[in-house]
Amino acid sequence: METLDGSQVALLEVTDDRPQLSLGVKMLADTVSNQRMACFVAALRETAREIYSRTPIERAFPS
């Protein structure tokens, strides 16, 4: 229960409605997309969908 620099963390349960969330992935202009990047973005999309199921994820992460 500590960060890489040794700081302590605390777990808090969120009980209120969650706000809208907009996520994106920014890359350098000359970055070439590859399978690893596609898997990473897919994992981000699925995690966001699980956490923010009421957020319009498809607009933020078009397939």
C-alpha cells in the first residue's frame, strides 16, 4: 500500500455518482501504431467501460 517513492496510499470507496469522463491517447506525430499499442488502448477502453459504464465511451474511443 505504498507508491514507488515510498509514499502511503489510501483506498476510498466512491459512493456518489461519477462525473463524465473523457479519455484519450496522445502520441507523437511520427509514432507508428502497432499491436502492443492497440492492446493497450483496448485495455484502457475496457477498464473505462467497467468503471464508467454510463459514460459514452464509444465517442471517446472510436473503434
